[in-house]
Amino acid sequence: MSNLAELLSDLGKSNVVDVLKAINSGKNTLSDIIFELKIQPSTAGRAIKALVSHGLIIEAEKGARGKKIYTITPYGREIITKLGEMEAIIEKYEIKIENSRKEGREVVFR
């Protein structure tokens, strides 16, 4: 699988994009992410592992207790921007498809 295919596959997994967005918004510890998204620690951990492996976030230890802090990378910020653009495109075309189906017309894109 190509790097793009692997990235898209991982971003399509449950909660991965949500975790990325949470870290981008300043939720940068595991407990912050779990509380914000109301997900299990194992789910958050898998998402974090995928995001780190793709270079979208980095992790560093901070404090006496060794609490890990997650920070989004410039690459991760750019991916969030592109995901937002893709979501807008999908929404635009979903509306066109839905309207065509309601009217009993064939879906045609121009």
C-alpha cells in the first residue's frame, strides 16, 4: 500500500480524525482527549499511535510523572485543512445527489 493509501486508511478508522482535531484544539494529554471525545483509553491510544506513525502529531514527556503531551505538527495542521476542504466537497455533492434522487433524476456532475 502506498503512503497515501495507508494514511487515508488510518484516517478512516474510528476516532482518528477526531483525536487529531482534539489535539489541534489544545487537548494534548491522553486524559484530555478521552474526556473531550468520551472514548476509551485503548481507542485513543490506537488513534494516537496511528497519528504519530504518520508524523501528524509528536509526543513528548513533561512533568515529574512523565505525562505525555501530544502536539500537532505542521504536516498535521495541513492535513486538517485538506480534510476540511474534502468535507466541504463531500457535503456539496451529497446535497446534489440527494436532491437528484428526490426528484427522480439521474445524478449528473458538471
